[in-house]
Amino acid sequence: MSKSNDNAAVLASYAQALLELADARGTTTQVSEDLSGLALVVEQERTFAVYLADPSVGHTARARLIDTVFGGRVSELLVAYLKLLNEKGRLGDIRGISEAFKKLLDQRSGNIDVDVTVAQALNDYDLEGVRVQISNKLGKNANVKQTVDDSIIGGIILKIGDSLIDGSVKTQLETIQKRLVAAV
């Protein structure tokens, strides 16, 4: 197993533990919102992210900061969880844990993220039609994100998790060209 996979498994374990605690306390929605907000702050405020991950900052100083900044503003469970991450030297992983937490919630509720690449932007009606078709085929609720790439000429490319379904005209033309060259 690669180091990246090991870290992903660790982040998923931390996320699973938080989810189980939030479920047991009936605060899953609140914790999810608070954790997402915190991950957004860490993403947008680079200095704060560096501070959280800096090994030269003592655990006690960071614990005081957690109480000062987050106490009374986010759920008590999340404050305690942040202190645990602090003790374990994992505060720098908060964005990854937040992403893993969201994936766990999405899996539980049957949601799946799908990246749709098209040559020209789809209007809301057509995009909803694509979303419904994907949802029906997968048996899950597809959260569709649209990307426009005019180099694909036409058709559609779907990225679902680690899977890629390339129905672009560009790829079809390249395939035909390769077959023609191979036949000659």
C-alpha cells in the first residue's frame, strides 16, 4: 500500500470515528456543517493552515487557540475532536478529514459526485436531465458538476469516483483513426 493510500485510510478512520460520535449524540448535521466551514477556513486562510500543521507550535498553545476561536461557535463535540487531533499531531489533516467525512455521509445517504465534461455548457434543463439519467443508472442521487471543454468537440465525459466514461466525439474520432491506420 502506498503512503498516499495509508494516509487516506487514516483520514477515513478519523472521519468515521467523528461520524460515529456525532451520530451517537444526534449532532451529525451540526458537526458536518461546522467541519465543512472549518475546512473552508483552512483552505482560504493559508497562514491558519500552516499554524495548525506547524510542529514547532506546542499542543498547549494550540489547545488554547482552539478553545478561544471555536469554543461556543462550533459544536462541543467538534471542539473536543479538534483537541484530540491536536494531541495526535493531525490538525494539519483537517481538510482531508472533512472530505472523508463528507464521503461517508454521501455514501450513507446514497449521494455520488459526478463530473460532467461537455463541449458547450448545458442549460439547467438539460443538465438536470443528465443528472436524472445518471442517478437512475447508478441507483444513487448524482451531484453533477459541469465542466466545459470545447476540445472534446461534442459528446460527454463522465467522471464518477475513479471511473471515467469517455463518450466524447474527439475520442471516437481518435479511435476510428487508429483503426484505419491499423487496417492499412
